[in-house]
Amino acid sequence: MSSVQINGDQGGHTRSATVPPGTLIFTAGAAPIDDDGRTVHPGDVSKQAARCMANLSAAVEKAGASLDDVVKVTVFVAEKLQADLSVAWDVVTEAFGEHKPAGSLLGVTVLAYDDQLVEIEAVAVVPA
């Protein structure tokens, strides 16, 4: 989105983004589930993060936007190792490519589905 102003990009981490008025899209957490509601890739943070991003992309597109319209992303990882958070974050940043929305990365105790290790939610803006 060319109208997004990235504020405070430090080492690939965007501190904030400023957007013009438009339509806000708030997603629920995208989980690593298949079309039948089953958790995919138990035990694999990287593959679960990739499935979450695919599900997030589909949700944002259904709302009339794309990943390029995402201005804020929050990644939740239910693992005890800080390194697993980095694994998930790398998958997320790769999915966004050159676009770098503001983001938060959180380690949590548990997520909603059996065997779920990753969940990703986002806010997108489609300019007026």
C-alpha cells in the first residue's frame, strides 16, 4: 500500500504505521487449521506459521484487501523456547516480503486448538 507511512523501521522491525482514512479490517486469529477444522503440522512451528499466513491471507482477501494492506500483525506462539518465536516471525516476515507492517510477537501458554502452536491476527486498511 503506497499510502502507508512506516515509522521507526529499526533492523526490519517496524515500530508503527500511519495510514490515511479508509476501511479498517480486523481479523480474528488465523489458526493453522485445514478446511475441515483440523490442526495441521502438529509440533512444527514453521509449517504452522505458514498455514496461519495462508489462512490470514485468505481472510484479508475475502474482506477486499491483501497482505500489502496489513498495517499491524500480532503473532502468538505457544512454545517455551524464545527461538521458536523467531522461527514463526521469520515465516511471517517472509510472507509479507518487502511490506513491513508494525508487528508484535508474543509467547503464550496455550492456544485454542489441540496441537496448535501458532496464531496470527492482523489489522488491514483499504484507503478510501
